[in-house]
Amino acid sequence: MSLSRLLALIRKEFLQIRRDPRTLVLVLVIPIMQMFLMGYSATNDIRNVPLAVLDNDRSPQSRTLLDAYRAADYFRVTAEAGSEQELRAMIDDGKVRAGVIIPQGYGKQIAGGGSAQILFILDGSDPTVASTALSAAQLIGQSYSTTILAQRLERRGAAQALLPPLAVLTQVWYNPDLISAWFMIPGVIGVILQALTSILTATAIVRERERGTIEQLIVTPIRPLELIIGKILPYVLLSFFNAFEVIALGHWWFGVPVRGDLALIALMSGLFLISSLGIGILASTIANTQQEAMLIVWMTLLPSIFLSGFFFPLEAMPPVLQVFSYLTPLRYYLVIIRSLMLKGVGVSAFPSEIAALCVYGVVIMTLAAFRFRKRLD
């Protein structure tokens, strides 16, 4: 292998990237947009659900109950209905996601030491919002009910009887505020590494074939191995730049911790890149045009995103899909990058994931290199 030939080919590739504004936008802007979109939109933190109120009692007790729902940031009272039909119309039109009906006589029943019921209505067309709002509504109601019970027992001098015999203390490690962005942004790094390296590598090689310059490169003293390294190394460097760009912006803007060693993060990212590069090279040996190369890569990228635990937990998937998820290298990398960034652990925490990436990388890169060399011949 000649270092001078390799450097000349790498320089040529960087010049092509600089002269192609579309590639520059794809490489520099898309990862940042993806990080902000995922950090803000891809979240399960349900807050400020629009709530309509139908208060048929209008007593101090009903106003205190509504204050309890206002105090929690899960709901935001945005409308007051005059009838059940009006409340239904608000939910049907999408103006509110939930409604609470307080019946007449509620205040007298509470003040008299009795029990009362209220009706909480939820729009179930969006199960994610509805399930979170349902849990919040029940929890707020139980908490307010306990407060009323404590006041009654205190007036009777029996407040001690309310003390529970068991108290469960909870601690949340690594993400105490349960911020979704802390979970999503490390995953974005894996998606960026796989998407950029596989797409750009595949299209860069196919572009040479479309323009007829691949034959010119073949007749030069450049060896096939030098050609492969020279074509993919610039995109590897750009992918590393994007990965650490997302880490820096995620830490500075979203407060995502980086508890692990940056050198170890880079090493594990490089191990994952072997698989992504193999997918790109393999796609370039199958496709004849850049459009075909893009489609082939997307056919592998989309299943990887959905079967890797990037959006949805693997434990919630059917057993068949869980088996298929073992074929996606992104699954193993997400475990590694999230553990490194959020937990600050070492390699001893994920030996099986490292082994899987090594096996996958060797297999896919060997197959890709064999087909690429055969295609050149």
C-alpha cells in the first residue's frame, strides 16, 4: 500500500465533497436538525394536556379540587363547558384532550364527611397521551382524597391512624428527572453514524461508476484496497465529526451528561462504523445508480432504527421481531453509547455487545470487500 497514492485519493474525495453543496448540507446540517427534532419532538414527557371543566357544583370544595389539577403540570385548564354536550363537542373538535365533570352536590357530600364521585373523560385517539393523562388523573385524585381524609382524621384527633405501616422510598439513577432527550440524543449518534457512512459510501462509489471514472481509477497504479480506504476514509472522518458535534450540542443545549471516557466512545463508535461501512460498500456492489444505492441503504436503515430500541423498547416487541433485532448492529451500539454517556461504565459492562459488533463487522466487511473486488475485476 502506498501512502502517497492513498493521500492523493483522499484529497480527491474531499475536493468532491467540497464541490457538492448537497453532500455538504447532508453531512453538516442534517445531523443537527435531527438532534433538535429528536430532542424536542420524540418525547414521552406528556405535560400541559388541555383540560375542559364542567363544574355543576361551583362550591369551595370543587374549586379546591380543580386547583389540585391546575397545580400539577400534567393538565392545563383551557376551557369551561356549560353542559355535557358542549364538553363532548370540545373533545370531538380536538380543542381539549380531557374533561372533568363535577356533579351538583359534590361540595355538600365532601363537607358532610361522605364520599363523592367525579367523572374524568379522556380522548383515547392518541394512546400515548391518554395513558399518561389517565395515570396522572388517578394519581392526583388519590392524593387529593388522602389530603381530605387526613383533614377529617385530624379533626377527630386520629391523624396517627393514617400513617401507613410501609413506606416505599424510590431513587432514579442516571436520569433522575426522566428526561426523554437524555435517552434519544445518544441514539441519534448511532443513527447518524450508520446513515451517513452507509449512504455516503454507497453513493460515492456508485457515482464513480455512473460518471465512468471508476475505470480510470482501475487502470491507475491504485490497488483495490487503497481505492476502498481512500473512498471511505473521508466519510469516516466526517461521521466522527458529526458524532462528537451531536455529543457537544446535546450536552450544551439539552444537558445530556457525558459520564464515559471520550476515547472509549470514539473506539466503540469506530467499531460500529465497520458494520456501517460494510453495508455501504455492499450496497454499492448491488446498485448501478445512486438512487438504487440510496434505496438499498434505506431498506437496511429503517428496520435497524425500529428494531434497535431507538424508539421503542425491545421488550415490548413480539418475540419474532426480537429475534430479528439481533441482526441489526445498531441494537448493540445503542446499548453501548447510552451506557457510556449516561452511566459512565467501562467495557466490562457490555462484553456481549462488543463481541456481536466484532462478529457482524468482520462478516459484513468481508462479504462487501469480496463483492467489491469481484465487481472491479
